Amino acid sequence: MITPDVKVIYAQILNLCVCCNGNGDDVLNKKAKRVAAILGIIILLAAAVMPMVFAFGKGEAAAGMFRASLAVAVMLPVLAYGMFLVYRLLKKKGETPSGTYRNIVFDVGQVLMRFDWEGYLDSYGFPEEKRDAIARSVFLSPIWGERDRGAFSEEEYIKQFVNLAPELENEIRKVVEDSDQSLTQMDYAQAWTAYLKSKGYRLYVLSNYGKVSLDKTRGKMNFLKNMDGAVFSCDVKVIKPEPEIYRILLDRYSLDPAQTVFLDDSEKNCAAARKLGITAIHFKNLQQAEEELRKLGIE
């Protein structure tokens, strides 16, 4: 049974949750949130202290007050936590961006993950002539991009690389097999995507990515937990800027191109997205991308 005092406190907590729901930051500024947090702490502390106050009383009335205050001390934190969960659920469901755009699609390489193949290749300490020959045979060859399609086995792609410089087979095999080491997550990737997610945007990945590299580096991609969906080229056997891969993304997640923004470090890939009615931003760095998003009303 909830005592009258508990009902009053419960109503106050519910009222705070309702006030915070919906527009969130637009309803309560930081100062008001701080005051609400302090008030909540005071109420919880008071509930915890009450049983100790009545514990020293004598008689049936004091015993009844002790039991009632003990019940309050136990139930209030549970009720507060329950209302907090309700608030988070309502906020997540009710929050919708107010502008034109609802969906933000990210390329991975050079946008959310750093692809430093030159630094990786230099780490082997090859003589310059050998280093340049390997670069031409692997990272600078058309085969490297086709590898993201995943049409053949990894061994078949390695053979194609080796055919461009057979005398360097051992070196090429080693470089390709460990090429996932050239990929590291951008230090801003998780926080940036989490922030945009908190604003109510639906986030997606559309990336050219080889299957072996994806299997080895997926664990590094902390930002994936913020995504509502992802299309990797090796899974669908189509690569950007081919129109089909964009259509796969739009159809799979029922995205309206007019409400979708795409960020990619390749202008060719951006141009292909625009032909399908998607707004595209040629990504150069985080600051530039954020400024471009602000111009679209995304901040």
C-alpha cells in the first residue's frame, strides 16, 4: 500500500518526467536540470533518513511511522528508477528531428575509420623501389577496389595482386594478409554518431569494404552500435559508385532520398548518390562536415 506521502512524491517524480519528455533540452535548460537533480537527491536522502528518526520513538504510533517510513525508503528509489526508464523510453520514441532530414548515411573509410595504407606500408621498412612496386601492385591497383566487391575468394584476389609483380609474391602476400592494420577508428567516430543519434536522427553505414578486412576490423568499430543499419559492399557484391548499392540501402531500410544525407570522402560516390535524390556531402574533415550539416539544419 502506498502512503499519502509516497503518492505526493510519486506525482512529483512523474511530473518531472513529463516535463522532460518530448523536446528535452528545449523544455528544461541545464540550470533547471541541475536543480531537479539536486531536488531528487534531497528527496532520496530524506527518505533514507526517516526510518532512523522514527526508530528511536516509543509506542505503537512510532512503530507505525517507522514501518511507513521504511517502506518509503525502499520504494522511492525503485519508483524513481522506474520513472527514469519510462522517461528514457518516451524520449527515445518521441524525439524526431524538426528539419527536412531524418537519415544520415556514413561512409566508413576516411570518414569514421582512418585508412592509412601508406603509413602501414612504410612500417615494413622496404627499400623505396620495392615499397613503390608493392604500392602499385596492391593499394594503387584497380584490384584493390574490386576486392571490396567480394566476388572472389581472398586467395584469388591475392593471386591477382601477385600477378602484377610476381617477383614480390612473399612481400605482397604479407602486406595484403595484414592490411587490416592500416585501419583504425577515428577518435571522434563514436561520440559524433552517438550525438547525432541522441538528436533523433537515424544513422546508417554505406561502405566499400572487403570481407576479410571487415571480419578483422568490425570489433574496432564502436560506432556501429549507434547505427540503425549498414550495407557493406562485400555483403551485397556491389560497390560505390554503382547505383545499385545506393538502391539496396534505400530499399532495405525504406529511406526517403529527400530526407537522407550521405557523407563520403569520394566526390564520385557523392555524385552517384545525388543522381538518386540523396543530399551528399564530400567529406574532408570533421569540422567541415559539421559545418555542411549545420547548413542543412542538422546540428
